[in-house]
Amino acid sequence: MTQKDKLAAQRIYMLLGALFITSLVVSNLIFQKFFYWYPVDIEIFGSKLFEISVGILPYPITFLITDLISEIYGKKRANDIVVIGIAASLFSVCIILLADNVPALGNSPIDNATFTHVFSKTIVAVGSSMLAYLFAQFIDIRIYHFWKKLTHGKQLWLRNNFSTWISQFVDTLSIISLLCYFKVLPWSDFNGLLLSGFIFKVLVAACDTPFLYLGVFLFRKRFKLKVNEEIDLL
């Protein structure tokens, strides 16, 4: 690979990292708003089946990006992005804490009480989310590379979906359990939110498979990569 190609690969990696971090941080800031993702009123376990947090919307993007980075840049680079995302989320908590402790002006459009009400649960949410997410992402990357090695770089759809399904279930189970434990969400909503969130993530994982194929195709064409060949940024 020429120096010019390596520079281009580094820039794309940085762009993917920026998209990953943005999706991760934003998902933790907007999680308190809930909506129906499918317009059918079905109850299961006493909860609405298709009721989920808007915080889940950018989450699948993070798994798509780590799968793409795993495929093109390798396991280490994917793990690096996850760790950086965790650090960025914790840094966002520090900024929120600082902003919450700065007294608002009398004519401020958002007063102290409103700001605290909106962001007071962010610390718990981020802490819970990061524990769950760290565990789930490393599982996703490990399973992805297990299938990649087993299939000799072929059957991309298989490792994309199987790694994401398992890791997304672990993530959903962990985050909802922690949020219920810390009383951010009621335990009565646990079963419904777990099932609804997992179904949503499984469907999104299936839908993003063509985008992963497209991304891998474009990378291999641009950098003349063979099947199972990875870009070394060093």
C-alpha cells in the first residue's frame, strides 16, 4: 500500500471513529424519551411490545461501524474505537456535571430545575450503558473474528448477524437490568423493554447487512484488498 493510500485509510478510520463516538454519546443523552417503533398496540408481559427509547436509534450504527472496522482494519483497531468511545462518554458526563452545577441566570431559557430534571439521570444511564456496552462490544468483536477465522473471510452476512444478535441481546439485557436496578426504569417494564429492544436490534442488524457488504466492497475496491486481507495503519 502506498503512503497516499495509507493516509486515505487513516482518514476514513478517523471518520468512522467520529461517527461511532457521536452515535454512542448521543444515545446516552436522549434515552429518556420513549416511542412506538411499530404502530401496533400489542402487550406482552404487561408492557407494550413495541415501546422503546429513542436512545436505541443510533445504537445499531455503532455495531455496524465496529463490524466494518473489524473486517477492514482488524480486531485491535475495533477494540481501540470501543475504548475511545467509552472515554468520550465518560468525558461527556463530566461536562454535564459541570453544566448542572453552574447556576442559571434569571432570564435563562432553561432554568436549573429543568436542566437537572432532563440530565439528572444521565450519569446513571451512562454508567450503566458503558458497563453493558463495553461487555457487549467486546463480545461482538470476539464473535465476529471467530466466525471470520472459521469461514476464512467468507460468509460476511453470517458473522455480521450472529455477532450482532448475541452482543445486542447481552447489551439490552444488561442495560435494562442496570437501569431498573438503579430505579431509572420500573421493573414492571423489564420484560417488555427487553423483548422489544432485542427484536428491534435484530431487525436492524438484518437490514444493515447490505450496507456492510457495500462498505466492504468499496474498501476492497479502493485499496485493492483480497478477501480476509486487512489494512495495517502502522
